[in-house]
Amino acid sequence: MDNKEKVIQLLIDEYNNSNSNPIQIDKNDIGVLQIPEKEIIKILNTLHEDGLIIAKPRSPHKDFSLYWEITIKSECLEYFNNKKQVKIANKRDWIKTYIPIIISSLSLIISIAALVISIIKLSKGM
């Protein structure tokens, strides 16, 4: 799990443990992640820009000197399920693409081999 996914999992856990949306996270909450504060801020801003959350830092410096108020959107809550579905879809697409190509290639090789064998037999017969 990369750092972005760790932050998303933290947000989902906080949401599940909370009775409201938006949730509040502070320095104590992010301490368990073992990720530098600046990187967490970048991740939160990226998630905000991607439309997964609405992040509102309560500090004028946009750091964790105060808490952050974060509204979790359903896209964020479904992030891991969606990721799993995309992985499954990619496997299906791979199968749909490459299995016919492999079968066609094998058929071509067999046809060429049969042609070569028939030419060899024909030339021996003359």
C-alpha cells in the first residue's frame, strides 16, 4: 500500500469511527501513518483536486498546527472497491485481446507447417 492509499485508509477509518461527515483529523491522527506531514498535506490536496474529498485546513498556514476538516465523498469510500474492479476489468481486457491473438498465431504457424510438409512431400514425389 503506497502513502496515498494509507491516507485514504486513515480517512475511511476515521469516517467509520465518526458519527458525522465531515471528519476532523489532526497531528495525532496522522502520527500513526509514519509519513512526513508535508507529504500528507500534498496527498490531501491531491485527493481534494481529484474530487475524492473536500479538505479544509483550519490553520492559516495549511499545516497540522490546527485540525483539518475533511468531507469524505462516496468516491473515496469506494476507492478500494473501485481499484479492485479496475484490476479485474484489466485482466478481462487482456484475456479478450491476447487469447485470440495467440490462437490466431498458432493457427497461422500450423497452416504454414502443413503447407511446408505438403510441398516437401510433393517435391519428393516428382
